[in-house]
Amino acid sequence: MDEQKENDEVYVEDDINYIVDKDLLHNYSVFNIEYTNNWLRNGFNVTANGASSNCR
């Protein structure tokens, strides 16, 4: 987990806080967060306008 910093924007959806660096908001307009839990892999997958990152 990351703590909110001065250059972060916070969004709240269904009582969940999403912290996004403001610099990322200038480069990406859409973020998708998916959780996968299966025999091949488990964890979060974050995609932003086609770019992706994994967090396990």
C-alpha cells in the first residue's frame, strides 16, 4: 500500500480510496483495476490506456 503524497489525487468509489499520482493523470485518462485469482496467477492487474502493470 502507498500513502497519499502531496502530488496525489484521491478518488473514492464504494468506500474505497484510489490514490493516483497527478503526473499519471496527465498521461492517462482511463484506469482499469482487475483482480485475478486462479491456478495460473493471482493479484491485481492495473491497465491505463493500454499500458499495464501487475501487483501480486
